[in-house]
Amino acid sequence: MSLFRLIPCLFCVLLPGLSAAQAPSPLVNAVRDYAARAGGDARTQEFRHALTDLDRDGVDDALVLLFGPDWCGTGGCTLLVLHGAQDGFRFVSASRVSEEPVRVSTRDRRHGWSSLIVHSRQAGDVLLRFDGKRYPPNPSMQGRASKSQLRTSTVLIR
């Protein structure tokens, strides 16, 4: 295992609030379901998450930044967006090559969903806009977030 892949995992152990044990059970189940479908380790315990209402339906959605060798590479890690419902979470999208900080825009919305801003090693801080079905799968191919967009966003995952 490369040193790069170990570093995010070490942060998961050393920093508080990062384990799946502290996430709501329905969220842990949704992450494990995604991991199993995506061909990774369905027992994944290494993720950071934030809950926020991205689509303004009154129910919190989840942003989940996965860590570990199945989910991180030289460009970053996998960010999941999960739609919250009364009975749990359902998969919306996965964006690879994402890093902290993960922000939500307080002003920019597309198709009823708040835009996200993530850091991408290749492109810097980029804006991810919902296209009606999902957020872009590759943040490094998106346009940079403006200073105004960064200033008016809220950091959810650091």
C-alpha cells in the first residue's frame, strides 16, 4: 500500500468524528450498499460525512467522503451524494478525485439542488452543479469556483 493511500486512513483514525460508528445507521447501510455495488469493500468504515438539505425537501441529504484504497487514488477520493428519505438514504451520485474541503453553495442551485464545491488536485476548487439526475462524476473536468462562490459557500466536510 502506498504512503498516499495510508495518509487519509490515518486521519480517519486520529481525528474525531470520522468513523462510520458515529454516522446514523441508515447512512452506514447506504454507504455499505454503494460499496458492495461499486465493487469495493462493503465493510468500509472509513468516511467523513455531513448532513444537509440539498434539495430543500425538508429532509437532510448526506455528503459522504470515502477513504481507503478502494476509494482513493492519486487524484483524490470518492464523494457520494445520498438523498435523504424518511426510511433512509438512496444513491444520487458519486464523484471521484474529490478532496476536502467539501462545501455547499448558499446561492447557486440547479434543478432544485444546491451546487457543491470540492477541491480537485488537478483543477483546484471546482463547482459541481446538479444536472437533474446527478452531480458530475469527475470534478477535475469542471470549472473553477469563483471567489464569490467560495465566499458564499458553507464548508461541510474539512
